[in-house]
Amino acid sequence: MSLLVYVDDIVAGSRHIADIEWFYGQLSRRFKAKNLGKIHKILGARIVRDRKSKTLTIDQQQYITSVLDRFGIDNGKFRPKRIPVADYELLRRATSEDMRINVTEYQQGIGSLMYAMTFTRPDIAFVLGKLSQFMSDPAEHHGHALKALLRYMKSTAGQKLHFGPGGAHKHFAMYSDADWAGDKSDRKSISGSVAMFYGGPISWSSKKQRSVATSSCESEYMALSACTKQGQWIGQIFRDLKLSKYVGKNPTCVQMLGDNQGAIALVKNPHLHERSKHIDICYHFIRDLEESKRRVDSLWILFLLRK
């Protein structure tokens, strides 16, 4: 039996219902507890399971709608189906000439969307990361950008994470990408990663890299290394849950996929000294895994959370 615990909310999973009933009985002896039966909601998210088609969906439509109502996003005609990423890339820090907006309201908007992003909405990770850089001193153009994102959420409030046997990624795999020098203010790159399993994402990240990369190859290599650390952790969870067969052909490996041949060459060939001698040692973690064969081959893919 497996338990998922968040403060006073507990989700119990087992192949045998008797195990769950026994656990609930033991818990009720010591604490005041209520058995809500089969899971339909957890922490504001709706879970729909179709046993016939063997699919499961998760969404936060109710929560997102409540956020939009709180910030006065109405049913106007302008309801974009896609995020205008190019506009967010041009966002800059406020100057003395810019009109300021209410800091608290801006921070509340970012925080409310952050909860949705970390739970069910990987599609807004990049944009939200950009907007969160200006929380201490937001200007009017930052407020307009946040409102545009809220309108996008209005048009996609019912978007779901979908898991099932029909699509790709039946086995666990990690994808990595990077936007070289994507931040126009300090020229640092943006790393993006996503973990896929059974047709849907189970973990994702979009973060600015800690140092400036001198080439696209270097930024991709740094992103791939960070992605590998997350993959190793998730892979261990699969093994702890006795689900090693879903990790891949080799249960001790985690499949890592990137879209830069140069970065993959750096992983596989530690003798490319001229191209990698200046890279911080912490990013060479991935090489050790490659050499010990605790990670399967990196493959070439296209996509991601960088834009």
C-alpha cells in the first residue's frame, strides 16, 4: 500500500481494498478521520478515472475559475487560445519613468497562478517564471502582461492532464531543452524539463540558469544535467513503489532526451575538453551517470518549456 500525505489530507492506494480499510481503521483509532471513499478531488483538483478506457484526467477548472472571478476577468471577446510568448520575452525591469501598480495585487495574482502551474498547468511555467521576476517592483506593463495571462487561463480553464494507454510515453522519460541567453536583462539561459509517463506530464520545470552560458551547446548541457537529477529522483520513487518495469527496459536507468547533438556529445565524450573545461563541475554529474550506465542514451527531440 502507498500513501500520499499533504498536511491532513491522505490518499491511500493499494491493489487490495482490504489494505485500505485496515489502514483507515487503524488511523481512526487514534485520530478523528473521515473516509471519503474513491478519490474525486484532492487539494482543489478534480480527478476523473475511467476504468473501462483505463484513463485518468486531472484538472483545476473550479480553482482557476475562482481565481479569475477574484481578479475580475470577465467573459470578454478577447480570450486567446495561445500565450503570446514573444511579448513576455520583451518584459523589462521598471524604470523611474514607468507607472507602478499595486504590489500586493500583483503578487497575489502570481501566487494564485503559481499554485495552478505546479499542479496541473505546465503550459504557463515559462511565462509565469518571467512575470515572477518583477514581483518586488511591478510596473504597469507587468500588470498588462499578467492580465493577458489571466485571459488565457479563462479560455483554457478546463484544460486537463490526461493519462492513458493510448498515447506515447508508456514508460517514464525525461525531456530537456534550453533557451540560450533567453533573459534579455542578464543574458542567462532558461532551462526547461518535463517528465512524461503514461501519456501525460508528471513533473515539469522552467527555471533561469545560475550562470551565463557561452553557447547554445553549453546551455543545453547545463539544462540536461539539471533534468537528470530530477529524473534520478523520480526514477527512485518508481522503484520504491515497485514500478521499476515502467522506468524502461533497464529498471536502473532513466531515459533522458534532449534536442542538441553537441550537448549529447559532451555527455558521452568527457574528452571534449576545449568545449567543456570552463563549465562548473556540478553540471558534470550527468557524465558520471552515463559512464556508469545508470542512464540510457540521450536521444534527439524537439519541443518544450523554454518558450
